[in-house]
Amino acid sequence: MVRVEEEEEEEEIGGIVSPAESTAAEPGSEDDDSLLDALTPAFDRILGKRIYEDEDREPLRDCSNAERKQCTKATPVTVRQLKEKVAVMWSDAGRAHENGADHQESRARLDVLVGEGGALRDMCGVDVEESVARAPIADVVRVHDYEYVAHVEGRCKEGKALDTDTPVSPGSFDAALAAAGAALEAVDRVATRRRAAFVVARPPGHHAGPRGAAPCRELFDARPDMCSCGFCLFNTVAIAGAYARYRYAETKVGANELVFGKVAIVDVDVHHGNGTAEIVAGLRPRQVNLPLPSSWPPQSTLAYKPWLDESDAEHVFFASIHLRAPGFYPGGGAAGENTDRLVNVALAPPGGPRPGDAAARRALSASARKALVDKCSAHFRAAVERDLLPKLAAFAPDLLLISAGFDGHHSDLYYYLDDQDYYWITRSLLQAAKPKAVVSVLEGGYAVIAADPPTTTLRRTRQQTATARVPDDQQDSLCGLAAAAKAHVKALADYQPRL
């Protein structure tokens, strides 16, 4: 019997050490049947060789579901060592999304994570893979109205912003489809026994609702500027969840594929995942009130966008952990809106500088900053343990999707979590949910310079954020975004899924 083994070094993040594991296919197991066929690509992967050379790659294009399934064969699911690595997926098309030199959601976010020398490239237990998939429109309109998709395409062609928060360029439409395509490919990977994947998506997506900006009903009259897409074009994590329900329902899966009957989405970005919440609420037929001035007679429309069938609402869970403060984007997400399958963990401001005030954060003493980090960490963990984990455990999803926003990190501008908090929340979600597989998708996180807080050029936007123009020579893989993402991916790599 030939064994394929790979030794990995112990890696420590935030004082937590995870020993490497070495396992192999056992005689008579299902792994044994096709092990010989898998040996060559397995050794290529273990030795660090590239299976696909750059010159062999096709241009970015629409990929059918069958073609996307074929892509999963690049990582043989019969070799346990490879199966246990986290697939970090990204698309170079994300660089073509131009949103202005001083916009904080910049291409530097890709560079510090997966660019040359990026923080995720040197991690044990991780395969960084470039995706060339482009999400078919059929998968996008499972969560977005086609009228909105066509509107985004037109605005991108013209280079006209969707709103003040969300500038776009001719390359933005393909960038958004490529981000979604990478997420769909990640779902395919974990469905064929790849335990975990992290999609470094750009642009982000969790504020995009079925028709674009998800209106904040409680603030629309007083602050209509709060009704924006918040840097987002298409809701990548919702597109992935809808695809998982549609493609991997029990009646559709093939041999060696997992059934994803129940899907949970948990948003850990510091901003409420209002777009995802709106999409998940649309899994039941409902009357939606249109956002209109208070002097206008109320109007509503009937909305319903199923992912698979009438049982969707009972098989999808959504939770958002976010800061809720007066005037803080996007509003909404109150704990009073909670149900068994829609949970808001609304965090109160910790005191100190208001969210987004970079100058005041820089003026904090080291002791004051540490006190805020300790306070936020304790409050964050207690709220998650009390309000979220029991409901997530009771739901017991087959697939866990994480909207991984890192803008609550103390190096960013809104809250005061540290690296260990991002390891903790990821591990806690996985331990509570016990999913068969997990796919995480990058949302926010803008601290791309190793400063605490980052040096920024301030410009007031609808999100009350500070924007940063980052010279190439100042991009640092030790920045807050990189540190938080590494802790998150480390927790994904440590997870042992139920099969």
C-alpha cells in the first residue's frame, strides 16, 4: 500500500498552537479505490509545483456548472493530506475594480493577503489558488433581480458610480462576477470533501440586497444617504449559499459529493449584513414596503426569490454580529428583529472615539487602547455565546458560510477586536455548528498598513469611514487586515468536519 504523507510545522497564532496531523488512506476505504490515479497530482501539490501554468489559463469567462465541477479535479479528493488543506481562492479580476485612488476598499486588500509575499501564502495547511471562474448570470439572479444586474452592468460600462459609497469602473462588473465565481468554485471544492475554503473576494458583497441597496427603514427619512450599496455590487456569500442549496440538494448530488440541505450564513463584519438579511428574508413570500418619504402614501410590493423550493426558509439560517450605534452605517439589525433563523448580535459602542474617527483613535494612549480592546473582546464573546451559538447549534447546518469582515479589528476604525478574537469567533462558530464543510468570503477590513490605527487621508463618505491611499511600498503583510485574516484562516485549518 502506497502512503502519501505531508509533514507540516506547528504554527502559533495568538498563543494557540495546533499540532500538524499526518493521516493516510487506509486499505479498503473509499480513498483506496482511486489513490493510484491521484498520486501524480498529489505529489505535484505537495512539492509545491503548479498544476496549471499561467500561459495555459483561459481568459476570464462564464463557466457552466459542469465546467466548474471539472475544476475540482485539480485537487484529488482521494488524498487526505490535500483534502485537509484550506483552499484560499482569489481572482486577479478583482484588481480591475477601480473605485478611486483614495477609496479605502482598494486593490491593496488583495495584495496584502494573496499578492506576492501576501500574508496567506506562507501559512501551513493552506493552498492559495487563483480562480478563473466567472459566475453565470443564472446563479446571480437566484438572489438578485435581473433588472438590478443589468443596471450594474450598464453603470460599470459607463464608469458611473452606483452611489456615493460605491464608485465603479468598466472592470467592476467582471470583478464582481469573478468574486462570485470563486465562491461557487469554493462550494464545489468543499462539496467534494475539501473541508474548508476562504475566498478573498473583491469587491465585497454583504450590503447588496435583491435590488441593490437594502433600505434602512428606521433611518431612511432622517438619513436617506444611509441607503447605499456600501462598496458592494453582488452579494457573493448569498450567491454561494443559493448555489449550494440548488446544486447540492439531496436529490441532485453525485458520488463522493456532500449533501448541503441546510445552509447557515454568519456575518462577522462590524457593519450589519443588511443585504444578506434582505435576501434571506425573501425566501418566504412577503410584502416589502418601498422606502419612500414619510409624506407619501405607503406602497409595497410582493417579493419572493427562492433558491431551491418552498422549503428554503426552513433550511437557511442567517446571523449578523455588528456594531449598532447612532448614525452608524447601515442602521437596522436590532436584536428585536430576531427569530429562530435570523439572529442579530448587536454590539453597543464601547465608549472612547466615535466609530471612524481615526485622529481620535491615534491619540489614545497605549493603556486606553488596551482597555478598549479588553472591553470589546469580553463583550463580543459574551454576546456571541449568549445570543448566537445556541441557535446556530440547534440549527445544525450542513454547510457554514462566513461573511468574514475584519473591520472590527483594533487596527481599523470602528471597534477593538484583536487577532485572537477572530480565531475565537471562527473556532466557536465551527464548534457550535459542526458543519460538514465551511466556506468563508472576505467582506470588510481596510487596515492595509502596519500602523495602529492606520494612517489615512480622511474623506467623509456615507459610511462615515476614513479612506486610505496606500503606496505600493507601504503595503504590509503584518497589517491589521493580514493579522486578522491569518487568525481566521488558521481556525479554518484547525477544523475537523463531521462527515
